[in-house]
Amino acid sequence: MTDSPLAPSRPPPETRRNVRWWNAGWFDVLQFTVFVAALLGLAVSGAIGMGYNWQWYRVPEYLVRIVGGELLWGPLARGLLVTLELTGWSVLITLAIGLAAALLRLSDSLSGRFVAKAYVEAVRSTPLLIQVYLFYFVLGPILGLDRFWVGVLALSIFEGAFAGEVIRAGILSVRRGQWEAGASLGLSRRQLYRSVVLPQAVPLMLPPLTGIVISLIRNSAIVSVIAVFDLTTEARNIIAETFLSFEIWITVAVIYLAFTVALSIVAGRLEHHVRA
Amino acid sequence: MERLTPAEPLIELDGVSKWFGAFQVLRDVSLRVAEGERIVICGPSGSGKSTLIRCINRLEEHQEGRVVFAGRELGADTAGLTEVRREIGMVFQEFNLFPHLTVLENCMLGPVRVLGMSPADARERAMEFLGRVRIPEQAGKHPAQLSGGQQQRAAIARSLCMRPRVMLFDEPTSALDPVMIKEVLDVMNDLAESGMTMIVVTHEMGFARTVADRVAFMDEGSIVECLPPDRFFTSPADERTKRFLSQIL
């Protein structure tokens, strides 16, 4: 592809010389540093103002401890593992539900379209917290699900509605002529989706689907209300015992942040790969 | 060369009517096309030419009348539809090549997925037809890297790889500049000489004159007349045909 006339070329040197000091890289970093310093200053001065007793040295033991030369995972690490497991299953089920909802809404079946539309509207118009309670107190006992799977299912059904809309929009963005060309070759609807439509639609869906996975990780915190021992629940328990609320919540926020940022980077690479 | 329409035509349209909402695009259209026959359909834009040939492979559904291909009537029952479509090649004004596949893969998709050919056999067949449309050297490129004329020839090769019994062309040269138009018309001439049954919607009257067995003129959803080219161009019966010809010749 190096000889492709469509390959983007580097800007010629004369335009690069036009860069002014206020949009140079180091100025960006400086702006960011000042911003973060101001935030930290605010938090520290606030804590001093309320006479908060910082005890950061106590935090690491909740992540990992070394007892007698052996590595023991602390409650935060175990909680993180549960959060990841919860998110992993939810991503798979979300994508399956999303694809099904999108295909139903695009199908010729009147009842299929109605069911898919009703599902999307119902889920998008009620708070996630209420849905989790509904699943826990109503559907859970009926279906005999434990808390973990109630959490997975509630999250998947919530995010599946958004994923369905993303997938539907991606499929609709493939031009009509592509469908017609495939159909006139004699491809069945299933083959059309597989060989013609989805390969063109998936690269367009990737950025918004990454957003959905990130919101899944964040929303997974809400399963702490049904006492699934995820990262957030473990944090609440530690704070109830130790009153280290500033340290633990900041630590937990950084852990969530680290995972979502890492995911964004991976998704960015993947997207680049799919487009190339 | 004038042919008599045989008792069993390959394609038969009988009293076909179609509406888009309240607007009637096709009015009681009848046309019989024999195997090996070459029909050119012309007429002003909006006269229903494209809609008519799109009814033949049911990209558009007709509401009244009958469309019969090789003895099989096309109707609401879609079970046999993909089987009919694989025998009808279609070439579009906008080419509609699959942008995520190379030219070769575009040509192999139908034979592999629909006809169940092995990739090796499909590749051999694709290269044969890419050679016939004179772009074998473009096989490994993606459609966006080709000129319009090359893209349209690739699209013709893609259809031919299905070994169709008839080829439908929906204004195949309307999106092209004059040099490219010639490239595509040359390929269509070759195809006609090979005996392919063809139905071509086009404004290229030179092509109609030399290649067509019959030329149909459509206006306001009806076939006004359908004559061999020598009579069509010299002594059309209808006033509207005369007016149209005086405008475009």
C-alpha cells in the first residue's frame, strides 16, 4: 500500500514551521500539569481545612500483602478481579443482545421490530439502579440466579440497548447499492450481512462500541448495591472499618481510570488496524 | 437482424404495474425477451426504465401483472428468489463494487458463497473474466484505486463470474467520462458477440444501433414502442419517440 496515491503524506516542513509556542507540545503538558496541580491543591487544602488525617501508608495492604514470603491479594485486588470478570461476561452478552436487537429492528418481521423497539425504549427510559433492583428482587428469585449473574444480566440488558442502536446505525450506514449488488449475486440475507455489510459496518461501530465497554466498566460499580463483591463493594467495606474514605476512594477511582484508559488505547490501535 | 419471439421466452413481463405511493411508475408493461436477444431500453429520465429492469431480478417488487424468468414466476414467495438472482447478472450505474475486497475477491465472492466453488476454481474463473474485460493486472487492487471505467468493467466481470443466463445493465456508462464510456461499451460489444442475452438501459444510441435486436422507448411508465433499430431510428410511429430522438441524436 506504500505506492497508494491515497496514502496520507506528512505535512511539508514549511507548514510545520508555522507552529506557535502556545500550541507547541510542551505548552500542552504545562497546561495539563497546572490543571492537575490546582486540583490536587484544592483537595489537599480542603482536607487540611477539615483536619483530615492522611494515612496513605495503610492503602497498599488492601491491594497486596506479603506474609511470610507469600503474596496475598488484598480485598481491593480481589474486588478488581470480580469487576473484571463481571465486565468480561457483560461485554460478551451485551454484544450478543445488541446484535440481536439491531437485526430484529432491521428485519421484515413486524413483531420483531416492535419487540426490539419496546426493549430499547424501556431500558433507556428507566434508571439503571431501578433495573438492577428489579432484577435482584423480582427476576433473580424467579429465575434462581445468584447475585453475580443478576449483576451481569442487568448490566448486559442495560448496555445492550445502547449497543443495539450503535450496531443498527453502523449497518444502516452501508449504502443501499452494496445490499443490491450482493443480493443480485444471489447472496442470502445471512451471507449479505456476513460478507458484505458487517465487514464495512464494524470499523464504523468500533469507536462508539468502545464507549459502551467503558461505560460498562464504570456502571459495573452499581452492582455493589446488590452486594456483589466487586471493587466498589470491597472499597465500601474497607472504609466502613477504617474510615480511610479519601485514600480508598481516590485509589479506586484511579484503578477504574487506569482500566478504561488502557482499554481506549487498545481500541484505538484496533481501530487503526481495521481501517488500514 | 430481427428475431421472432419464440413460444417460450427467457424473460416475460406481462401487464406489469407498479406504484411508488400514489405515483404510478410502471403502467401495464409487457415485454418478452428470448434467449440470446439484446434489448436496449431508452427514454427520458423518470420514465420507469430502471424500475422496469430492477423488477426482473426483484430488486423492486411489482404490484400487478406477472414477471416470469425461465418459466419461474417471481412473486411474494422469496424461497426461490436467490436461485433466480444467481442466474441474472446486474450492472449498476454506480458500479457498487465491495470496497473492502480486492477486485479479485469481488469476483470470487459469488462463486464461492453462492455456487459453492472452491477458492482455487473461483480464482481461476475470476481471472478468466477479468482478462475478458481487459483488467487482469488490476486483480489485486481495491476498487477505490481504479478509474471509473475500470471499476465498471470489474463490476461486469463480477457478474459474469456467476455465469448468468442474462445480463441487466442499468445505465452502465452514465457516471463515466467519454474515454471510459468507450472502454465499457467495447466490453459490452464483446459480450453481445459472445451471444449473451442482454437488457440495457442506456442513452448510448450508437450502441443501440449496432448491438440491439430491438430498441424499446419508454415514457411515463409505458413502453411506447419496441422496434428493431433500423425501423426505430428511421421510422418510429409515435410522436413522443420522434420528439425524444430529435432531442438526443
